[in-house]
Amino acid sequence: MWPLEDKRLLVLKDSVAVVVGYEHPPKCFVAYVKYVLGSGIWKGYERMVKEYSPTAVVWSRSSFDPNFGTAVPLVCEDEVVDAPDPFQRLEEILSSPKDELEEAVVSLASKFSFDFGVGGSILLGMHHARSDIDLLIYDRKDPLGVFLGLEADPDLAPAPEWVFSVASRTGLSVSAVKELYTKSLRAKYGGRYVSFAFVKRSFVPYGHSASVLLGRFRGTLRFDGNPEVALYYPHVRTAGEFVLESYESAFLRPMVMCDRVRVSGLLYMKPDGTKIIRVGTKEFMGHVLPKPPCRL
């Protein structure tokens, strides 16, 4: 079962938790409970999290963590019954698809050449007829090329309701959110919703996020370095003396595609003096928006 670098779902005795990020306390994982046993349409499980935001996922099982300086949802190793393998499950589907959703996964696998596994309810085989397809992208060769390829893929249709959902949880206008939309996060394929998430195969040492709050930040940042590092959650880019961390995936596109962005967030400082701007946390949403001449 271990290590869990490749795993994104943890099966507990009576629930299922989703692993978040790559920095975890000893013997535990930052992971929120998404499904609990009951009378739901996911083969008896009920979905407890309706949207993916820091505020929505910290609804129970949360504990204050001094490293993160806030309450985070935790699942510890001794609670875990199983950690299903996204690649093994994909191979099972490819060898013997059992319904229309799994047939759609087979079709996607035939057109994509990058390295991916399956996540979400289909990973556990508890999906229903209207479930989304969640793909976990593990490609190491050219993840940025994969991102751009998904954006341009003519077989993927836009998912316009994403815009209204993001506008609701971020407080941004619909017109502003339309600039943020990318099919590389969410799209439709053959009438079915497909979500994409880029996944790493390594953890960050616990203690990496330790910092103190300095106050609010509002201004323009000019990125440096490789944009592909922003693909993984939390999304990170360096900009001179600052490191920008976004915990809201809706801001991914400008972090990848723009050289300059307009940022509103909270400013922190690490013990080594590194200045961190955090956006999309439950303490403060803020934003990362394109700065002209970048036009998305």
C-alpha cells in the first residue's frame, strides 16, 4: 500500500478521503473526507463535499497544524484500509470495461499518449451513470505540452458551467472568470464531464510551509523560472523575491500562460526569509489574474 506518492484516495472503514498536496505530518496525511457510507448513489456512499475549495473541505476531522498555521483535515496511517492504485485500476478498465463510463475512459486512453491514471469515484468502481471522469496526469516528459495539448484538443468541448461555479466561490465577475477557463482543468468528452489534475510522484518534507503572516499583498508580479512547476497543487511560481502559492486551481491558467499577473493574497515569511504570497486559502481567497499584455 505504501508509499502513497502515487495515490490520491484513501479508503477508511466507513468513508473515503482525498489526499491534498504533497506535504504531510508524520504518520498522517492532509486529506478530506469526500464520501461516507449511507444511502447515496455512489454504491451506498454519500458525497459530503459539494465543491472543491479550502473552506468546503475543512468541515470535519480538522486539527490545527503548527506547520501550516491553520486547521487542516487529517487522516492517519492506522485508519487507512486501502489506497487504490490509479494505474492498476486504469488497466482493469482497459482490459474489461463494464459500463458506458468505463467505455469512455477506454476511448480517452486511445487518443491520449501521455501517462495517466484514473481518480475519483471511478477509481473505486463506485461511480454511477452520471459520474465525471477524473484523470490523474503523471507525465514527466512534457507536462506543459500536455497542458497546452488539452487546451487545443478539438475532441474536448468547453464546460461553461465551470465559470459560474468559480465565480460563485471566488467572488470574481463572470467575465473575469471566463479568462481563467481552460479545458486542461475541466472539459466535456462525448457529452461526459472530464476533470484533469497533474500529479507528482514525490512528497515535500514536512515543515516546508512553516511561516508567519505579515499582512495583505496586492500588486503585480513578474514570473521567472519554468511555468510547468505551477501545474501541481498547490500551484507555485517564483517572481523575484516572492513565491506565489495558489490553493485555488481556477487561477492555474494565468500562472502557466502569463509572464505578469495581478495578485491579491496574504503575505507570509518563512524562517529563512523567503516571502510567500498565498492565494485561495480559507483565510483569504484573493486572486491571480492576467496582467496586460497577457491575454488569455
